[in-house]
Amino acid sequence: MVSGGVTKFAKALPTMDFRMRVKKAFDYAMNDAGITLDQIDGSVASYFADHFQRQLMSGIMVQDYLGLTPKPSKRVEGGGATGGLAFQTGFEEIASGRMDVCAVYGFESMSHVNTWKGNEFIALASDTNFDYPVGGFYTGYYAMMARRHMHEFGTTVEQLAKVSIKNHKNALNNPYAQSPMNLTVEDVRNSPMVASPLTRLDVCAMSDGAAVAILASKEKAFELSDHPVLVKSIGTGTDTMRLADRPFLKVPLLPNETEGDYSKLEYPGIHSFRAGRTAAKEAYQGAGITDPLEEIDFVELHDAYTSSEIQTYEDLGLCKYGEGGSFVESGKADLGGKVAVNPSGGLLACGHPVGATGIMQSVFAFWQLQNTIGKHFGNDKLQVKNAKRGLIHSHAGTGTYVTVSIMEAVQ
Amino acid sequence: MVSGGVTKFAKALPTMDFRMRVKKAFDYAMNDAGITLDQIDGSVASYFADHFQRQLMSGIMVQDYLGLTPKPSKRVEGGGATGGLAFQTGFEEIASGRMDVCAVYGFESMSHVNTWKGNEFIALASDTNFDYPVGGFYTGYYAMMARRHMHEFGTTVEQLAKVSIKNHKNALNNPYAQSPMNLTVEDVRNSPMVASPLTRLDVCAMSDGAAVAILASKEKAFELSDHPVLVKSIGTGTDTMRLADRPFLKVPLLPNETEGDYSKLEYPGIHSFRAGRTAAKEAYQGAGITDPLEEIDFVELHDAYTSSEIQTYEDLGLCKYGEGGSFVESGKADLGGKVAVNPSGGLLACGHPVGATGIMQSVFAFWQLQNTIGKHFGNDKLQVKNAKRGLIHSHAGTGTYVTVSIMEAVQ
């Protein structure tokens, strides 16, 4: 990776067209590394819902607006994991030898659609024959998983709140974040209930935004940038659309796990993300990681819900199965802790403009590994000291697509 | 490529779910080469419109139905070129070393939606701020291009009709085709006018269908199949969403062209597809092709309109700029002619279930190069004799995304 750019994620920017948003992030990335248009061989477009845009094929409109026609491009999509999948596709464009330099652009404009309608669009991303007609919705699915986690492992709502507090607090120093906040456990618990046990502050918000990552082959990377960052490995997993199809599915073991960690559980498929573990396993194999907590300095993960951050600690092997609640409580996931999780503020505090989110994570990770957070944020309070290796994690549906990519500083 | 499968393309198969359709094509491909599920490393999903399905993330539902979870997957989309882009993404999954065996599955269910509503969905794939509000629609855009081609080069409606006659006739021997027909010029001209000069028989139909291509690394290919086919090279181009932005854009030259061939034209961007030429150029470079007419044995191209087949002859360098009309008249594009174009019947006669179409082309090309059309069609009348090299061509919008891939028989 040789450069990146992000717009401020925010609600209600109706005057800014989605193309303008992407161009803003794109220009930032191009200028930051001094890259010119003729050096870009092609692109990958990342956006979720044609419905939100009331426009199919938005990607080609962005391609044109950026001045990238007639170069190759395609759209990659996979719900909430769209950004992560597009980033990995950019990686494959380079690794396959097809392109030397690839621009991956992600965007979403959501806030012009009212929440009710927006929820309807998002609900169409669950099984419309089974779940949708009976009122199934994502907050409900996640609430159910959280309840099971609490029942099985004794996880508490206070532990969920800790995730919200940590991420919103980190965002106080991230100028790109939508909702920086200083919160207490009481604030989180007293905010409006969405789906018990998840309150308003346990759930990320819809957002408008764009993010751009520019990837290059090894040779080109050193031509284009003084400080490229290595994309060491990628991993992807998938799972059934419906939670109901998942309770008894076997969960893959991570390198630092033994069967005993989950084999006694009644419903492993409900509180663990099989796709997340599959993705982590592939990425760890590719990077030669056997002890994630020791070998990874920071993680930008898909915390659409506080409970899913806790589930994901476990699925990434940062702690043992069932110990996600105490993990956040221990402070190990804090900035300055053992492994900073969502130093940017994550989706909870940055916002979640779907197609942009996974790309945003890659940009923040890129800056961390370049040691340039101070330059790009205007303050270096969120810079993870001596960050050598970061993990980015993108996640769709109830865990239908999950991507994990490992990025490393280049000495 | 080691195997392929296609369902019969047809209208009104409401009792068959899109998953069942894909499974049918998938099982055919798996059985034909004797491939087992555990040999598949991952997949690429190809489908166009969430709107048609009234279901987002259909790809993951197919992934699950085929038994491919938790393996990696992603959806690739690019309007009418979705299938071609997904096929090329499968190629890149292999070429990048990420997978050894990749299943690329394409599908679309369109006929349950009435034509009026379907047209509205498709219209959302044009610029909804400029073209859509003033009644712009694809048949109109193509009619405009056809008119300009006629004005500039003297192309006739009878020449357009020849394309329809040829493709519908070829389909008489293709058991997978939706509309095999024996037609005369009068039949085509007397069918209902859609957008002058294009009649009903100048335009492809909406369809239901699925197609699957299984791609493998060189090593794996020879393990899995006695008759693999080489995907020699790929090319992709893009262009502006609106025709109105295109008239004066410079058109790339093909290896066998000189500037004089189009430099005197007033509006090169209206009767040539810049993205098509860009894609062809990249694919020809990759395959070392300098004289397409001599070096390619057959072409499966995106004939959504008879006029676009004529335009595409030129953009693929099968004839000179402006000579597409006389090219089809000469019989060179007939089965048994210099280069068989759409021996399968193309989109005009096979139907165009968007996400499946480009994959279908790859399957037919695969069988041609395996010399197994007789086996798969039940008759070998459409087998191109001594086919050594084929070209497949997928196309979106008014030429916004175009893919060209070159496939070769393995000796």
C-alpha cells in the first residue's frame, strides 16, 4: 500500500454528491504520495446498496469522475464486508500481475435516506423469505447473539458498555470520526434501548463517507512512496445467511486453540463467527502468526455492535473463547494496552458508510504503520507506539462474509 | 478452465429458486469433470440486480446452497458485463496464487418481474440525474448509436436484421437457448418497433438462468481434467456512464489499425465503444494477437442489440471501422465463415439473464475448445471445426464496462 485518504464520516451531507466524496479522499491519497493519474493502472469500486443511491452502477460514475476511464475496473460487494473484500481484490489485482498500481475506492451515502427506510434496505440483506417477513432485523440478530454470549459465559452489559466507552473515547482524537464522545457505563446503559441488551450507544450509526487505498506491486511501491506498507496476507470466510442454520456448525480452530475451548458449548455457531475464524486462520497462516495477542500491535475491527467486538476478540484469537468480556475489562484492548483495538474509534465512533468502512480501516492502519497518524490527524495521540503489524477486519450480515488482512511496517 | 455448466435460459420459471438454478449448473460442471466439493478453494458470485431478486446478498445464499461455506467468496458486479468481470476475477484468484480451484457462478432471475418494472430497474443503471428523468432508456441509447452508424457508414436495417437471423438460426441447434428461430429479414423488420431502427427481434430478451465456470491453476487443471482449456489473457475497459459525455473522446487503436481509420469521423465516441477497444487491446497484447480475424476461430460476443454486434465487430478489429454492416452481410461471421460470431446464438437467441450471461459465454467457448459441443448439446452442428482460439466479450450499459478474454485449446 502506498497511499490512502478518507473523508470525514458524518451524517447529512446532502449537498455533497457521492462522486465528490470519493474524489476528496482520492485527491488526498494522490497528493499525499505525489501519485499522478497516469500511474494508476485500474481500480476496484466498493459500495453496498444500489437502493441507497437510487442508482445502479454508481461505480462507473465514480470511475469517470476520478478521470480513470477507460482503465479497467469492477465493483466488489459483500454487505458490511464490502470494503474488506474490495481491498483484498485490489491486493489480488496486484498479486496476479494484472496491475502494478490499483486504486481501491469505497463510498456510501446513507444519511439522505430516513432511518426507517434505511433499515428496510438493510433488512433486504437478510433472508427475505424467512427472516424479513417475521420482522427479523440485524439489531435483533445481534441482540440474540449477545444474550447467548451472556448466558453461556457470564458476559455483562457493563462489559459491552466498555467497548462503547473505549471506542468513542479513542475517536476524540480522530478528526475523521462521526461521533467522538466521553461516555460512562451509565450513559451507554441509559441511552435508548434498541434491542435488549443493545442500546443506542452499543450500535454504530449510518453515515456518509468515502475512503481510498492505493496499492502497488513491490517494485512500484518503492518508486511511488518513501514509506510503503506491506500487505502481508489476506483471509476470507463465509457463512450461512441465517443464524438459524448455524448453531451446530463446527467452528474452525485458531493456531493457539485446542478443541476443548469450545467443544463443550451447546451452540458454538451462535456466539462465534465461523467466517471470522476462517478468515483469521487463512490470514494468520499467510503471515506466519501463531500467537495473535503477542504478534499483532493493533487491530481495526468491525464493531458494528459492541457485542460483535467482544465476539471478534475471541474469533481473532486475542483471548480465549468466552473471555471477550473480561478481555475488554482488563484494558488489554485499550490504546496503550497489549493490543490496541479500534484506536481510530471503529465503526461505533467513526460511523459506518458501508462501502467505505473497510477501506477506511486500511487507511488508518496504513498511517499507523507509517507512523504518520500525527501528520494526518493533526495530533499523534492515537499513534500506536512502535506499531509493526496491524490487522484489519471487515464483516457482513450476521457474519456471512468476513475478511482479515495483515499489514506490516516496512523497515 | 476445467469445467462448466449452464441451465437452459428461459422465461418464467417461477417455481425454480435462483439457488436451485445455480446448483443445477454447478452440479453439471462438477459431475462433468468429476470434481468434488473439497477440491474447490473458493468462489466468485456474479449477479446484477438486487432489485430483481428483492434480496440483497443473494450470493451468500448461493454459496451456502452449493455447500461452499465457509470458503472465501465475493460478489463482482458491473451491469451487463457482470459475468465477464466475475470470470476475470476468478482468473485473478488463480493467477494471484490465492486459490488453486475457483468456482465462478452467475445467475439472474428476471422473468418474475413484469417488463415495465424490469425496465425501470434497468433504467436505474443509467444516470438517474440526467438521463432517467427525461425518459432515457437503453433501447433508445442503442437506437441512437445505430442511427449514427447508419448515417456515417451507410449501414442498413437489413444488415442489422442479418445479425438477428444468424444468431437466432444458430440457436436452433443449441438446447440451452431461449429463442431459437428461423427468421427472414421481413420477420425482423415487421416485428414490433422498440426504438427505431431497432425492432423486437433486434433486441435480446430478459431471461432466467445460471452458469458456472470452474477455473484452476495449471497444475491443478491437469489433475482435475483431461481436457482443460487455457485462459490466455484478459482485458477490461470502462467508459463514461452517459453517451452524451462521449462523442469527442479519443478511441484507442487496435494492433491492426491506423489513425486514418476513424480520425476523420465527427463523433467517434458514439458508434464505437471505447471500453470495448480498450479491453480488446489489453487482451490482444496479452495473447500476442495482431490480426484478430486471422488468429481467432470464434467469438461469443455481447449482442444485446443487433447494432451492438455490428459495432463490436469493429471494436474487436474483425473488420475495419464502419464496415461492420458489410462484414455480417459477407457471411464471414457465420458458422463455417472466417470467424464464427455467436455460434451459440448469443444473447439475442440464448437470452440474457445478466449475471449468468458472461459465464455462459465462457462455458460455450470452453466446450468449443474442448471439441465437446456434440456431447453437451446433443448434436455437433454448432461445433466450430478445429477451434483453437476463442474470444468472449461481455458488455455493460452503453459500453461502460467491457471485458474481453481469450481462451485457447490445450494441445
